[in-house]
Amino acid sequence: MKNGFLAAGVIAAVAFASGSAFAEGDAAAGEKVSKKCIACHTFDEGGANKVGPNLFGVYEGPAAHKEDYKYSDSYTEMKEKGLTWTAENLAGYLKDPKGFLVENSGDAKAKTKMTFKLTKDDDVENIIAYLATLK
């Protein structure tokens, strides 16, 4: 019985931390973190797609948000399922793009061009705060 309460407490603490952390991200620091991404992405309104899509307006938008970018079937499947790029979804994706895609598309063989992972929680929180400003 004690183990059940302990597990529930741990789950609640993780959920609380995950949900509240993004409100504390620093958009200016996130803009600096975005320099790691510019080899494959642009961030300007109307910016070009590169290896990956332009990321202006991605925050709280649907998966496969750019009409003029060729996404894999797995991204399209996530869009059809109604996935949006919330802070929580972006955090999961940025930390493990392939794992997130497999889990959320339902395709065990899902493919993504995104091989880069952000490993530091501060970087993830900050880039999400920056993406939230790009509307």
C-alpha cells in the first residue's frame, strides 16, 4: 500500500514539474539556444524551410504545421490524430525526436530527419519559451 502512495506521489511530482517548468523558460536564452538549430531550421516569419521546416508559429500549432514542407507519414499521422505542439509535447520531442515520433504516431518504424537532441532541461525550457514568442 505504501508503495502505491509513493508511486502516485512521484508521478504527481513529475507531472507538476513538467507542466510548470515551461512557464519559467527564458525566451532570450532560448533564442541563443536556437543557434544550435539554424543548420536545419529557420525561425523568421515566412522563412524558408531547410532540412527541417521553418519553426515560426510551431508553438501550439498542429504537428506537420507547414503546408509547404514534405513531412514523413509519421508526422502526418500525428497531425491527423490531432497532436499539437504544446510545451509538454515539444519537450518530449526535443529530448528524443525519434522516440516521441514512434510513441505518438503509432508507427514503430517511424522515421525523422531530426537526429539532434536537446539534453539540458534549461535549454528545452528556454527554446520552448522562445518558440512561444514566434507568432
